[in-house]
Amino acid sequence: MTTVAAVDLGATSGRVVLVDYRDDTVTLDEITRFPNHPQQRDGRWVWDAAGLLASATAGLETAAERGAASFGVDTWGVDYGVIRDGVPLGPVRAYRDPINERGIGLVEATLPWNRLYSLCGIQRMTINTIYQVAVDEPQRLVEGSTFLPIPDLLAYLITGVAGTDVTHASTSSMVATGSREWTGEVLDALGVPRSAFLRPDEPGTIRGPALLPGLRGMPHISVGAHDTASAYAGTPIANRDTALVLSLGTWALIGAECVDVFPTDAARELNVTHELGVEGTVRVLRNVTGMWLLEECRRAWGDVDGHAPSVLDLIEAATQSPAFSGILDVDTPQLAAPGQSPETLAPHIRGTWDGTRGGLTRILLESLVARVAERARQITTLLGGSRDVLHVVGGASRLAPVMQWLADATNMRVIAGPTEATALGNALVQWRALGAIASLEEARRAIGALPEIREYTPSGNYEAWRRYADRLTESA
């Protein structure tokens, strides 16, 4: 038996999960779960890095007591910290801060978009690290400072060992797809010193023992520190050439796991990203706004009710509401900032909304499904061949009506689960480093046998979904 601890931090919540592998069987035990939300300080959106560290450490202390052999840390992408003389320098700023929108113009004044994409292959989004670095005032990345992606920052504060994971670094749009190294041309264009960036290491690197007393020297293993890298690793893919993967949470990340794929003009025109994954893989995917807007509505309704309505109650109400009554573009830039509500969403709806919570929930989720299906078709065409299986992982994979809508809208067989694919992907890299498994495929077979896995087949409603999705184009 090999027991490891997975620290998995998302943009709305975090958790520490104890994951066991024994006799080809995987078991999970969530030790702790805690909220995570950006906060406003001095007019900027930032993360409570100290609070995340405290919550994660408390969970790891319990994991150490229960015999965890090691721990790994994964988080959402793009955000980073800076250290100087071993001490964090300034806050960890949040990617949804509207000030980041200025970054695209600043970067492209010195490095044209076509050139940047040919080097790094990352989709053009204001959240990208490169644009955050460009608007950092005063610039913290100077000689003597060190750039650390947020999972590596947290790991450094636990172990005292500084390192940079390649999967998280790749979300920055500053790492070359081919070499899996920082791109000097990009760093020079930003005017930041190359010395501030540590050479990225691959998942599975054993960094060093925890120094905090309660963690009993438990070693930190660098995993797929970008949570999407871990989620894809923890997906029970049988054949990567015929499958798409949707990691569905705050973001809906739809794409394919590939090898030897590089940026092309066609990919750039679709704004497809090439994020680096576990075992030399590349995720060719698109970001779609996922459950974020529904979570924002839940927060707003919670302010009214005194507590947020449950997702399951909202889904039940949605199934009782009219289908295809309205649609909105979930990727509307104005809806990306914190503070959304039913009132801010209503003007963006094309069609009708009956004013009920169930009605709005259905519009939001149908709009999300339609956008995901559109991106799935684009990626399938880009990569060539055919894709007949859609793996859906993450917490939303347990929402049966949404899974059926995805099967119908994509005309693909949907394999839903596991919900904790990210923690599993985090764990399997640790198992590989510790010698408990021989390959990624071995762990995936065990994950695919988990009892929570469900399958959904298309019900023949594909054309209705295509007509509904066409309204997105009409409203553009």
C-alpha cells in the first residue's frame, strides 16, 4: 500500500485528500475542504496565500499522522508569487483583476501576437501570467528576486526548497512548447531578468522534506502542479487518439491529450492553447467559462437568503424549466470579473428568462454545454481523425442532467468521473516517483474501475442542440 497526500487548490475551494493505492485499487479520503475566494486589497484582487498555506498545512499534518508517504501540491493556473531573500515580495494577485486587461497591449507593443503564439502556443487571454507580469507596478521581478508559480510558492513555504513545475509554468505563455523551457525572447521583451526564473522541472521530481514540525519531514514531490495537468493525468483515458477530456469546474477545459503537437496558424486562429502535461504530453484545449457564473449567482442568492442554495436543488429546478428559452455567451469579457449576479447577467441573455432561479440555472448550463460542444467540434477538426468519447471529470461530473446534455450536444459517448480526477492525477505522479506504479496507464486502469464512473449515450437530440448553439453566433 502506498498512501500519499494531494493538496488540490481550486479557484473557489481547496482540499487535502489522502489517496491510497493497493492491489490495483484506489481509495480516497478527503481530510479537509476549505473555501478560496479572491479578496480586494488596496483596489486590487488578490489571493489569501497565508490562509491557503495555513489550511493546507493543517490538512497535511493530519495526513502525516495517518501515514502519508509524501505530498504534492496543485492549483489553478497562471497566478504566481515572487520571493526575495527567501521572503514573499508583495501579494499573490488574482487573474480576474481587471487591470490585467492592459497587459495585452503592453506585451504586443514589443512582441507581436503571432510571434508569441508560435513560441509558446498559449491562447490569448487577459488572465495569462505574461500579461500580469507586464502590468506589475512596481515590477517585482528584478535581479535577486525569484518567480514562483503559486503551487511552487506554497511548497517552498513548507519545505524551503524552491522549484518550478513545467506544467504550471506553461500556462504563463512564457515557456516554449518544444523545449519545455522559459523562452528568453519573451522574458527579454518583458524586460525582466532571466535569472528570476528557475529551470522548470518535470512532474515526479522529489524536491525535499517538509520543514514544518507537524509534517514530520514528509517529502514534497512535484506533481502536475497545474490542476488541469493533474486532472487530465487522473482521467481514465483508454485511447488518447479517440477521446476528448472536459475538466468541468470553475472553468470548463475542453481538449485532448497529445504528444508531439506544436502551435500552428490554424490553432492560433481558433485561439487553442498548448499546455504542457505529465509525461511529456501536451493538452490541446480551449478555456470556456465553467460553473463560475452559476457560483456567482449562488453567492448573490445566498446574500438574499442567508445561505447559498445547493447546486443539486438548482439543477432540479432547472430540469423543470423550459429548454432552450434563452442563451448567453458565457465567455463575455464583462462577465469575467468577480461580483456577477442575476442582475448583471440578465442584459446578456438572448431570448427569454422567466425570472426564476431554475430558469436562469438552465440558461447558464445550456449555454455552457453549447459552448463546450462548439469547442469540441473545433478541436476535433484541428487534430484530424474522429473523437467519439468525451471524458468529463471534476465535481460537476456528478450532475446527471448536464452530462446527458453534453452527450446530446456533442453526439459523443460521455464517461463521467471521477469527480476527484485532479487529486488522483496528483497522487499517481507521487506513486510513480515512489515506485508504487510502473506507468500512468496502470493507474488509469485502476481509476477507471472506480464505482462512481457513469456513462451517458446520445439520445438523438443533436440537431436541436446545433440549432440552439447557432444562436451564440447570431448573438455575437
